[in-house]
Amino acid sequence: MPLKDSFPYRAVRYAFRLPGRLYSKYITEPIVKRWIRTSDMTVFVHDPERGLLRPVVEGERLKWTLNANLAVDATYWLDVIEPLLTKEDIVFDVGTNIGTVANWFSKRTKHVYGFEPHPDNIRITQDQILLRQSTNITLSQIALGSEPGTLPLHVKSFHGHHSFGNTAASPTVEIIEVEVGTVDQFCSTNGIERIDFLKIDVEGFEENVLQGASTMLSNQSIGLVLFELRHSILTSVGKNTQDIFTPLVQHGYTVFTLNGRTLTVAELERPMDADYLAAVNPEEYIPRLGTSSAPVL
């Protein structure tokens, strides 16, 4: 066994690194968080290769960015789906968060409709739209679900974890009432006949968004759907992981992975944690999927 793999060597190495880790966690990170929180300036992370620009709203996220060398968690799937987008596409960004991905879409497609219920996330998104001079984003301060109304939103300690359920992703700091609409309702009201790309990131309630798009799905008026599946999040809000596929499969959509592999019946019943795509005609999309050097998170 090489010396560096032996237990004594690893124990000594850990002991030497421990003071630095403790200092970073309990001294450096709180200072950075305080600087960011109290400053009138906004710190941005810029990925010039992909045109990504993300405002940093907390010190821990800045640390993650520097360690991972990524602007956003979505970097991998953004690379993969980029070749599928055209300048004529209509995009629905459901769960816009702080607007980084919506602005990325806006530079590659005709129009982006963003849906985000949390007021702070809306404000940050609007600031970024202004900064990036994006003129083709329509932002709505609503959530999308299975039916119109209002629902309590669990506001989490991290802006990307807000959810209609008390998910295990991070602690809940407050609960607020937010307006809820549906994909079908929004399309009908605004005369939208087709969605070329539907991106859903709503922390465990992806199935509800798809249920509220039943008319558009049954008419096969949605070209491509992107959504995530995370067992820990779904089980923490009392949902079955396989149910997320039901609204898609029953309307003739095929679910496939980001590397272009169609899910089997067994995989639909016992899915793995991953980001998935769905389309009625996957054979048109799979050969055009891109590749990425970013890690799959």
C-alpha cells in the first residue's frame, strides 16, 4: 500500500488540515457572509465560456463556486441541451429562482416566460434582467402547480430550496402565502399555443406542474420537458418518485436521460436521482444532445 493511502498518513494529514477548515467555517465564512449581506454592491460569478452570470447572495455559495469551479449547479445540463435550442423557441422557466438560467435561455431563444413566487428572488432576477439588458423575458411572480389558487411556500435558508413542502434540502425560516397558477391557464390567457422547452425546478412538486399542463401535454404542444428527480426531496414531502413520470407517459411522452438513453419500464418504476428529459419524438432530440466537461451534480 502506498504511504499516502495508509491510515497513519491520512490521519496526520487530516490533523494538519483541521485547524484551517475550522478557521474557514467559523471565522472566514461568517465574515464573508456579513460583507455580502451588508454591502450595497452585488458580487457576481461570471462564466465567460457559457455566458452565465450569477449574483452571489451568501458567502457559503461563493465558497461552493470556487471549490466546484462552476457558476451554477445546472452547468452540466445547460451544456447538454444547448444544441437543442433555436432562436424561434418559446421557453417556460418554472422555478426561475434568481434568474441566471432564464437570462441564459434569453440569449439563445425567442422568448422566455419565467415563474417564481418568492419576492426576493423576483427582485434579484429583475436586477439581473436590467444588468444584462434582456428584452425577451416575461417574469411572473407566481408559482405553477396542479390548479389555481394560493399555497403556503416554505421559505428556506437557501434561495434555491423554497418549496411547497418542508423539504429536507435546508431549514425553513418562514412560511408565506403565494399565488399559484397552471401552465394551461397561463397559455390560454396569453394565447400561447406551443412551448418548445419546459424547464421545471420546483423542489419536489414537478408532478404538480405537469398535472397543471395536462391540456398542453395531451395536445402534445410541449416539445421538450426538463425536470429533476431527487429521492430525498420527494420523500420528505410525501411523494412517490415514480409518480413524477405519470403525467408525461400517459400523454405519449418518452422519458430519457441527458446522455440519450430511454428509460425502461423498470427504471420508470424505480428511477435514479438525475435530471431527465421527455419528448413525444425523442428520436429528433437525442442525436443532437451536447456534451459537457462539467461534473454531474
